[in-house]
Amino acid sequence: MTAQDPQAAPAEKPVRHGPPIVIAEEVLNERGEETAAQLARTLGPLALESAGREDNPWARVDAKELHAVAKECRDGEMGMDMLNLMLAVDWIDRIQMIYVLYSTTNNRKVILKADLPADAPAIDSLSDLWEAATWYEREAHDLFGVDFPGNRDMSPLLLYEGFEGHPGLKSYPLNDYEEW
Amino acid sequence: MNVTLSDAIKLTMQLFALLNVAAFGAISLVWLERRFLGRLQGRPGPNRVGPLGLLQPIADAIKLMSKEDVAPGTSQRLLFYAAPILVFVPSFVVWLTFPLARDVVVRNLDMGLFFFVAISVLSIVGLVLAGWSSNSKYAILGGFRAAAQLVSYEIPIITMILVIGMLSDSLDFVKVVDAQATVPFIAVVPLAFVIFLIAGLAEVGRTPFDIYFAESEVVGGPFVEYSGAHWAIFFLAEYVNTFVVGILGALLFLGGWRWPFGADLPQIASVALLMGKAYFIVLIIFWIRATYPRMRIDQLMAMAWKWLIPLSFVLFLVAAFQLKFEWPWWVLTILSLGVLVVPVVVQSRKQRNPALALAVRYSANAVIVHAKPRPAAVIVDDVVATSAVEGTSA
Amino acid sequence: MAVDGNNDTQSLPLFVPQKWNREEGGHFFHTDEGGDVSLGKGNHPAPSRMNNVPGVITGKLDDLIAMGRSNSLWTLTFGLACCAIEMISTHMAHHDLDRFGIVTWPSPRQADVMIIAGTVVKKMAEPIRLLYEQMPDPKWVIAMGTCATSGGPYYKSYSVVMGVDHIIPVDIYVPGCPPRPEALMDAFMKLQSKIKSDAKNHQIDDLSTSSVIAEMTTDGTVPPANASREEPTG
Amino acid sequence: MTNEPQFDHVDMMLNMGPQHPATHGVFRMVLTVDGERVVDVTPHIGYLHRGTERLAEVETYGQVITLFDRVDYISNLNNELAFVRAGEKIMEVEAPERAQYIRVILAELNRVASHLLFIGTYAIDLGGMTPVMYCFRERERIENLFEHVTGARMMHNYMRIGGVKSDVPDDFVPWVRRLIGEVRMGVEESDKLLSTNEVFLARTQGVGVIDGPTAVSCGLSGPSLRGSGVAYDVRKDDPYEIYPYLNYKIPLGENGDCWDRYYLRVLECYESLNMIEQCLDQFPAGPIMAAGRRIARPPAGEVFAHSENPRGDLGVYLVSDGSDKPYRVKIRPPSFCNLVGLATMTRGAYIADAVAILGSLDIVLGEVDR
């Protein structure tokens, strides 16, 4: 089974031997169906693609409309008053921003996704909607180099001033184990 | 006046003996505190260095003396080294007038109490100087806090000492102790003892008033930049001051060497009795240190200016009237019992058991989660029923 | 590896293990003059000038001071990561360290032992270095846990210093992740015996920070406190 | 309680640096201070950023469990539970009944141990020396049980995707019953010593107040959020393992100050002990490991699973690409999100309050910096 050798240039996919990859099929339970219906009503045509697993429906939205959609989710019928989690996933050709929204009043979870170009990832900051977004964005900026216009201060949070490179990306080399 | 050589030698011997008593008292307090706190906290405390850990303070002293003495480059070197002296000397000079027995005293001034008050104020200057001269933010903060706290707790101590002076019609220690032959002043005016103890705690900077030496906020306060011998001087001065509060409390309130057995005790027994009472008060101080957290600076100031000082003035006035119009002495006792006991009774009447009341109040608005019935324990057929399936390294 | 006591040339660098002398990799600070600071695992202090000098009677006083120092080790309150929890529970009631006279003290000025309890991250390297230099002599360092000894379970990470001896000389290494409280107590016992044995051949007395670090650098220059830090791209 | 002072001039930038007795570990707070009043707080973190998420991408699923032990090193078993649940969710594997009961019992015991450590260190932050000794004595008892069951005091590496590593020893149930009695007495002891202590009440009541909506917008969770009266608990809202089969209470605070956040954790200790007793009554026999494949090779996909960590809602977003190594693991660290609310709570307070507020959030730096 070929270990993913970080040195090898990830551009061309390392040829894989080993068992075929099984794609997990995403099925929603009934509570998930209700939330997905609410999400579809809130998003309307903006949802490019949506599915879900158990009770967390997710929808992919274009990066430019994300701020408006998030504002609608927060103030609209669903009442998503907590930004539970925000992360960036480096898919080599694109960087995907994933937002997990949660509503403490009617106990529903929704996941919004937005794709950004790999070379200059930038998306509007959500720090004016939720206070929690400020630190998530600073961390994503440190580790993945995603730019968030509108965030008050983007000083490095987890890394220090003179650190070059974004260690979250797959292209960033990890130290190999040096035998002392 | 002509001081003959023998007088000079006698005086120096007395001073040397006095220095030893104070230093030995402080060293014994260092050991006692660590053992007593250990006892309260369910752990043995130092017991490896010498029998029962008795050599532990000596080991600390040796280490501190042989440590490198670092002074920060940006500090004013002269003031930096003057501060420990300014804190250390008053706490020893105060011992001049403390009588350990009827005539075991270096100089029994007839204004002994006044002398104590005058000298003990000097250590505030030392603390502030230490804070300011070591040029570090924490030290300055600690220095300002020390100044604010010590000055505002000086007033209650002074008024309490004046009340004692009025009760025993003199400021001389020996006469004060003689006045307590029949009944000690703690029985006559317990409120004075309580105020004295609280103000004494603040004067020495002991929990819950140790805000200028607060570990978690100001990291050691004015002493943060001192190391080695200089820091040892501060450390020793603090314990000597604690011992001074203990001795003073024993002399002024617990009847010194006179109270339970009258004046005919041999000198050794009366010194032992006085030391016993002093250590009893010191143990109370350590006990308070183990239980109470630290007060915030504004609460501390509010307590001094809104409670202690007005109360001590009221007590002072009533003592003055009692002296002038010869009211019976138990007038003061009724006043202090009224002030001390009434709020305690009212408080306990209100909340029988405060912890229980809190638990009930908070569980009232808790969210109750009810269990759903458990499905019958269905053994799923494809699950291997052996107990430990090893080897699954997933 | 006892240092050969009676060579009197001071310039002989401490015993620096072979791997530290290689040019590439493993150097942490690059000083401006080009010399780089690769602080070896220099846990043997410099040979002293006072060895076997005829006519100098050393003995009881050193032992007394050593007994005083070893029985009242004040540690700096300074926990980094998981090992800090084990260190705290060692100080607490069950495994009471106060029995040996070991107390935690907040300010580096009054501390003797610095316990590096946890993973040393590069962002934390400089504060550790400053704290070490603020502690007055004689001072000792205990590297508690495999993270402080050699990077531990984070050996592949991009932001972990592989062992605190890249930054400061270490006296005692405690294995374990996290080491049990008994292991930390054993470390203190070893430190006490080390202090007493050092006092016997009194290498410790003329130990001063700059002399130790100077002798450790390959070309003997003392790195300025804010040596520019350059990432080992390894 | 504190009237709104006007901050016309700023005196000092006080740096509560990475090495400070009150900051639990390597957390640095720069307070802009006007006299004793705090004008503004700028927290600096990252002094313990070990790159756990990036390391998880080059280690197999079995090895990542050890990394999760070291993220929040005070409640290790709760972390393992969070990752293992995410793994099971993506592989659609269900742990057998007995394994779920063992997991919940150990996780709740770990919650009590973590709250005990909080009570002790919070008392030290405010100056009390003794409660920490009582709390650590109980914590040692719990760690002895952990060592007996999992083999390690802190870094257990005991849970697996699909079950637990090994069955519990035979004397597990009587030992835990005896332990519950002792720990309940210990918690009551420090509760009586600290909770009704006048000076402690004066230092914590009305300090660091944060109301519900701002707390939710800041992303607070766990006892810090429930202190402001928001009833959000993952065990109740998104029940997992066998929590639906237990009945217990979720205590809520009244006015969101340091006292509420402290006292909720004391009440949660009692609740957790009751839960463990119920689990012991329903403790079933049976296998402890689902018949999973040798090497966990989940199908490609993404899943978000979260559980109730003593500090709050610990979430794991697992992205797998079908190989035996996770493609991306994101941890939702409750301490990291609780720190966002620190600045809003500390403005206008005293320096001593800043220490009390930071202590009341009960942050763990391993989790904040990952």
C-alpha cells in the first residue's frame, strides 16, 4: 500500500494499488429531511449542489454569495445563531471552506460549503455575523493562506511572525524522522 | 549621661539576645507554616531534611545565601539594595520594647506601645521603594498595592492600641499586662481583638490580604526582581512581622504572662506562657491562610474604610466615655458582643445551610433529561460473541 | 563520560556529541557573525580551574552548601503541556514533593530548577531561553517527558523543537509520555545526587551562564539574546 | 456592578506572559491597564501549536487516537470518544452495547476528574491553597482506576473505532461503586470549603458577566455557555452512545458570571456520578468489539460528529479519501472558542478579575493551540 510520500510532487495522483475506494452513500434520516427542506427554502436557487448525512444536510454555495446566504440562515427562518465550526480543506486543485452552523433554539445543524481557487483563495469574512468567526478566520489564514477581507486583524494566531509558508496545505513538507 | 563600658557591653549582649529571639522565632515560623499547612492539606510537609524537617529552613537559608545575587540592569542599584534594609530593620527594632517576662526586656519605655506604632510604619517605605526601584511593571503594581493596603490598615491598629492604652491607663507594656491580671482584654473587648487581628493580617500581608505579594496576579509583587540573599531578607522580615503580630496579640489581649496564673510565675514559665499564646495566634493566622482565597483590591479598601475604621472609631469613643464617666467596664463588652454576634445570628437564621440552599436553587432551573426505555439486549447475529477480539488494530 | 578533570585548557569545548558537529540540519540559532549556536546536549559543566590546585583544601564547606542547595530546590512554576499535569500532581498531596523541600515559585529570580514539562514549540523557544537566562546561578534544568527530550510523539511536526537541549543545557532527562510522578521524583533524587557529586569536584562554583554557553558554541562566541532565528528547512 | 468608567488615558501594557502562574499553561494576555482597571485584552496563543491536525493526515486511524489523547490532556477519554465516534459514523459501524457502556462510564469519570482539576486550579488562581489538595487526592483515586482498566494514568489509547481495546477487569463494577462514594465525599468537601466562602463569593459573583446571545455568537459552549442560561448540551441535543437511556439534569446558570460557571461544574460532578451509577446498574455483558476489518479503511466521504467534552462541544470533522489515513481532520476545540469571549468579559474589570475570568473559562492550551 503506497504511503502518501509528502516529498513526491502531489500534482499527479500517486498510482494506487489496494482495494477500490468505496464512496459512502449519503442518506438523510427524517429529521435531516426536514432540515434539508428548510435549507432548500432558505437558499433557493443559490444551492449549487446539496446532500446530507443523517441529520446534517449540506449545500455548496458560490463563494461570492456565501456572506448573504449565511446572513439569511442566521436571521431567517432557521435561526442559526451559532457558527459551530469553520474549516478549510485543501483538495490540491481547490480549497474548500466548510461552515457548520447550529441553531440553539430549534437544535438543527447545517453545513455550508464554498470552493475557492487554489492559487489566491479569498472569501468574505463572516466576523460581522458571528464573533466566533474572527479567530477561525485568523487560523485558516495562518494554516491555509485563505484571505478574509473584512476581518479586523489578520495577525498570525497560531504561528509566529517570521514563519514562511502555510503548513496546513498538503504541499508543505513535514520533517522526516532523523535518526539521532 | 555617661554610658559606662559595662552598660554598653550589657546593652549589646541584650540586643544580640533580642536579635536571636526574633530570628529564631521567624525561622521556627517558616518551618511551622509549611508543616501546619501540610497538616491541613492532608500531606506530611517537609520531613526529609533533618528529623521532622527541622533543618528545612536552614537548608533554605544556606541555598539563598549562596545564590547569585542578580540586580536588573535598568534598576537604580542604590535604592534597589536599600529597600530590603528599610523593610528588615523596623521589624527588628520593634522588638526593643516587647517584654517577654516581667523584667526580661531591653528597654521598657513607658511609651512602649507608641514606640511600636511609630517604628512599624517605616516598612511601608521599604516596600514601595523595592517596587519602584526594581523597574518592572509587576513590581510597581505590587508596590502601589502595598502602599495603599498598609497605610489604610495602619489606622485601625493604632486606634485599637489606643483603646488598650485607655483600658489600662498607660502605654507601657508591663503595665498593660498587669492590668489584665484578673480578666484579659480579649474578654473585656472582643471586638478590639477581632479588629486587631484583621488589621494585623493586612499589615503583614497574609491571605486574604496578600494582594501585594499575590502569586497569581502580580507574581511576587515588589520582591519579583530580588534573588538570593536580598530576597531572603524580605522573606525573613515577613515572618518576623507575623511573629510580632503574634507576640503583640498575646501581650495586649491574651494577658501576656499574667493572666491565668498571676504574677508569681518563674521567669522561664512566664516566657513560655507568652510564647505559647503568641504561637496560638500565629497558628490562627496560618489557618486563615489555608482556607481563604485572596480579596480584590477594591474590596480590601472598602473593608478598611467602610467597616474597620468607623468601627474602631466608635469603639474608641465608647472607651473614652467609659474612661471619663467611669462607666462599668462591661459596657465595652456588650457593645462588642452586639457588633460581633448579632450579624452572625441574623445570617444563620436566614440560611440554615447555605450550600444546600444553593444546590436547591440551581437544580430548580436545571433541564431534566428523561431516559428512553432501553431496547431489549438483542445479540446481533453477525457480532462475534467472544469477549475480547484481539488483533483489531483499527 | 566523566570529563577529564585535569586538563587545564579552558578552550576545550564540553563533550559535544558527534551528531551536533555536522554542518547541515539541527542548528537552531544563527548569530549575525555567521557562527551558529548549536547547543549540544552539554550537560557536563565546564572543567573547573580549581581542580587539584595544590594547597587549596576543599571539602566540608562545599558539601554543606551542596547539602543546602540540594535540599531546597525551588522549581519555576512553568508547565507547557500534558507533563505539566503530572508535574502538578507530583507536587500535590498524594506524591508530596514538599517533603524534599521542593516548592514551586512563580518568579524566575527565586527559582533554582526549571522543569520543561511538555512540548517545546518554536514560538515558545525564545521565552524559554529568556527565562533560563533570568534565573540566577546555580541553576538546573529537568527535561520532563519525551517531548522535551527529543520532540516525542510530534517528531514529524513542523513547529516543534526536537528537544529542549537545542535551546538550553539540560541536566536531567526524564523518559515517559507523560512520566509518572514517581519518575519525576526519581529525577529530583538524581538531581540532588548530581549536585552533591558536582560539589565534591566543585565544578559547579565557577559556573556562570555566559561561560557555559560560550564553551558550547563551536566558535566560542556568546550569542546575543535576540539571535536572529532562522528555520532549519529540513 | 462596576459602573462604566471613562478611560481617557491608558497607563500600562501589562504582559501576562507565556510563563505566568495564573495562565493555565502557555497562554499570553496583554492587558492595557489604567491603574487597576483593564481597558482591553489581546490574547496571544500558539505557544503550544504542535500541528496535530496536519500530523493526523500522515498517520493511520489507529495512530491518530494517540494524537487525540494529547489534544485536551485533562479529559483524554472524552477526546478519544469524539474521534472514535467520527470514525464509526463514517464507517457505519456500531460499537456493541457493553463497549458503549464502558466508554460512557470512563468518559463521565474523566469529566469528574477534569472538573476536580478545574475547582482546584480555580481556587489557586484566587489564592486558596487547600481545595487543590483535596481535589487532586480524588483525582489520584480516579487515575488509579484508569490505570487499572486502561493501563495508563493519562494517555490511555483505550478506545478503538468499533469498540474498546480490551474488556474491563472483573472487579471493575465494585471498584467503581466504591470510587463513586469516595469521590462524591471529596467533591462535597471542597464544595463546602469553597462554594460558600465569603471571600470566594465576593471575588466571583458579578464578575465577567456575559449574556446568552453574545455568548452564543462568540461560540462559547459547555459550562461557560450554560452559565449564561443557554441550555445547549450535546448529550441532550444530539444524544450519542447510551446517553438517551440515562436520566440526568443539566444545571443552568442565572446571570452568566464567574460564580455560575464555577458552580455549574460542581453540580455537573454530582450529575456525572449519578449517571455512572445508572450505567453500572444497566451494565450488560457481551462482546466489546464490533467485527470490523483489521485496518480501518472507511469509505471516502465527510462526516461531522461532536460530543460533550468537560470544556464544551468537542467536534471532529473527518474527511476521508478511502485510504487508511484520514485526508483531513479538523477539531472543534471548545477552549479555543471560549477564549473568543474573554475580551468581551474582561473589559472594565480589575486585573484580579482578569485572572478570575480566565480561570472560570477553564481553558486547556493543548486544545486551544492543537
